[in-house]
Amino acid sequence: MTTLAGVQGNGWSVIGADSRVIDDGAIVDLPKNAGKIFRKSGYILAVAGDFRTAQIMQHSFAFPKPPTDASVDALDKFFTTELIPMWKAEYEDVGYTPDKDIGNTILVSLSSTIYAIGDDWTWARDKRNIYAAGSGAAYAIGALSAYGVPKTADEAVAQIKAAIKIASQYDHNTSEPAIIYTQES
């Protein structure tokens, strides 16, 4: 599967992903900008699970312009009433049916706020401001929890690199290098 890790701070967010895809035993080490994490139209997206989701979102989906009011309430409403319904419609337009056996979790950062979106289209924000998803999620979230709250985006980048490195030591579906994106509002 994969390992994703994210940290949200005051006015910044950082999301990272490992760079391995395993499909029917084949191991593919992904280059930056051609994988499970990417930046597009002011968004950062990272996908754990069904890799097709990342391809559709990166190469087909026209991301809507975010609300000018970047408050959490406005973003919550935007995700619920605009972004997710458009996302679902895009899947239908390209003839994609999510594989429920594989499933996925998507970490999205918009206006330096991270959302975890499940394959049932629910979203969540974590009050601890740390996130992990994928087969190595337990290792990554444990590492991020142990490091404590980073004060800067640079500290978060270092912690996420270390968390994905730890996950790669225990989860055979995870591999370095970590690909990491930072967003500041």
C-alpha cells in the first residue's frame, strides 16, 4: 500500500508520502510528481490505497477555486458541499469505480488545513494536527507522536522524513525516499 504522514501547524502544513507502489508483486519506485503525492491548483494531495485515484486527480480533475474565506468553518463547508461532490462526479465522468477491496485514504491540504478523506467520502481533521494513512500508518503516527509538536514547517519536514523512514523499516509496502510538500498560508 503506502505510508502518508502529515503535520499541520499555525499557518503551514506539511504532507509526505513514500515513493513505492506494489501491484501484483511488481515493485515500482515512483519519481516526484508522478506518484501518490502531488501539488496542483493550490492543493496538496497524497493518496494511500487505490493508486488510480491519484492519477485521476492529478491528470483529469479540475480543482475548484477555494473559498476566499479560509476559516475552518468555510473550508469544512467547501469540502462537504463543493469539493467532494465534484470529486465523485469526476469519478463517474471517467468511468472509475473505486475498488472497495483496496479502499483509500486521501490527505488533502488546502489553505494549510489538512483533511483526511476516507473512501466513503467522509472527511476528518485531527485536533492533534498529525495524520498518517496507509499500510505503514501505525509506525508513522507513532513516530510523529513521539517527536512532539514541531514549531516550524522545517521541523515538520524533518519529522515526516524520519517517520516515513521508520515505517519503511517495518512495512514492506513502504520505501524511501519520502516525497514531501509544504504549504503556507
